[in-house]
Amino acid sequence: MIDLDILERNIERMAAAVRDKGLTLRPHAKTHKIIEIAARQMAAGAAGLTVATIGEAEVFAEAGIEDIFIAYPLWISTQKAERLRRLASTARISVGVDSAAGATRLGSGLGQASGRVSVLVEIDSGHHRSGTMPEAAAAVAEAASRAGLQVAGVFTFPGHSYAPGMPAEAAAQEQQALFLAAESLAAAGFEATCRSGGSTPTALLTEGSVATEVRPGVYVFGDAQQLELGRCAVEDIALTVAATVVSHHETSPDAPARFIIDAGSKILGSDRPAWATGFGRLMDHPDARITALSERHATVEWSESTVKPALGDGVRVIPNHVCLAINLADDVAVTSRGTLVDRWDVVARGRNK
């Protein structure tokens, strides 16, 4: 379920905060995969969208989004190149690259259309996933330029910000990496007009002195991870999973009560960082924890002094990682002030290629 009032407040609040910093907002749509939410983000002032796959880009381009960044170092096949060419004929498309080989292959695959696709060099700012070292950004940019691609700048993902006490440190490392990469490009004759960073934990910590845009995604919904990191409050949670108590689990008198709900890993997702206190939270019972998941069941540990929910009672679950949960649903119920007002299709669900 999506609470429309909270969703719209989250969208407006992030847009205003980023605008006040003099930054551009390019939300990551892999979080929601929903056209109606993308439209609200654009109306609030987003410059375009970020996506993770060509498939997601196709969905949002067809819906009328005109500026899309595929934040991924694509390894281009003949089929992918043809899809990118079609996309570039209807929208402004930019793609991530993090190696000379990948940039060369991208330009070669696009052929005469290479000039219609711009690239951002991905740099590693401490997450140690994809991305080249900041000082090596120029070599990738030079390969992209030789391949006929437009080099628009650099980007990074401070994914190590998703841990207790890490957002401020990750934001500082992001700024340093973007600065060094931009210097590397400038020394080689490139102007890094776009310097893109910012995850949900760091977006409001990113400073405009180096970065030019941020790409948060989870902020539209919030989730249990962001709640535990202190990056949102319970009243900021816009997406929950409606579940029903289906079984009571007997425990010893000195142990916390337990019960079973009909929402498992196939709707909540199974992501649980080592620091997380459970597999999810209950919206209206902050002290309860989901301590175990199977495919269709979740075990809730109830430490509150009140009587545990009865069989058949409904509860609202806050998923740990909302991006996984939304990708497991065909559509969502949209509510306002407790009343069902709409249903939205998760149109980019499963567009993983």
C-alpha cells in the first residue's frame, strides 16, 4: 500500500531541499518503477530520471520522460545497441562507463548513433563495486571520446552510506572522489559539466561546491533500513505491506510472544544487512521485530507489554529494502487518509535487461 499524502510530501520535501542547495535532482526510478510517481517527481522539478537497465529506460521513455540516465556500466551486445539507438531517437540518453574497453564497445555498437548518447564516467568513492579510481577517469573519457561518444562528466554511488554512522563519511568521500575525477578530466581537456552523486542517506549531505546533481531513490517511500539509519521517521514511511496474523507461536512464559503473518520473502524481499535488527518492522508497533522469513511466512517477535494481535488481525509491515519489495508486486493500492483512491501498475517490474 502507498500512502499518497506521505508520498507527495516526501517528493516535495526532497525536491525543495535539493533545489535550496543549488543541485539538480535526478531520482532513481528503480525504487518505484511506477509512471505516476515519476510524473510527480518531474512535476516537482526533477531534471530527469535515473534507471538501472535499458528495459527501465524504455518504460519511462515511452511514458514521456525525455531525459534518462542509465547508471550502469553496460556491456553492449548487438541487441542492446539497437535498443539504445531507438531510445536515443526519442529521449536524451546518457549511460555510465567505467572502463576504456566498455566505452570503446559502446561507441562501436552504436555506430553512427554514438553522437546521440552521452556518457558519465563512473568512479569508486568507497563502495568498491563498479567504478574506476578517480585519478583514472581521464583514460576512460578519452576512450569514450575516440569512440564518438559525448563525455558529459562523472558519477559515483556512495553505497557504503547504508550503514550506521556512515552517511557523513561516505558523503565526504563522494565529494573528494568527484573533485579528483573532475580534475583528471580537466587535465585531459574535458569539462565535467555533470558531477553526479548522492544516495538517499547522503543526498541531503551532498554539497554543491563539487557535485552538480544527486540521484536518491528510496526517499519517496522510506523503508526499515532508512528508519534504523535515522534518515527518515515513521511518519515518512509511504509504503507498507498489508499482512494478516495467521498463526500464534507458543513460547515459554519468560520469552517474547511470537506470531506468524502471511507476508514472507516473496513480498517483503529477503535483504537484511548485518546491522539491521530484523527483516522488517511493523508500522504501528515500533518495538516488534520480524525475526525470521520463509517464502510466505514471517515470524514476528512481540516484546510489547500489550496483548499480541489476535488471529485475523491486520498489520502493516515496513520492508527492510523497499526497492526489492516493489519489484515483487504487479500493482499497488494507493490510499489517502485511510481510503483507497487508486491502483497503480508497477510497469517497470521485471525489466531487468
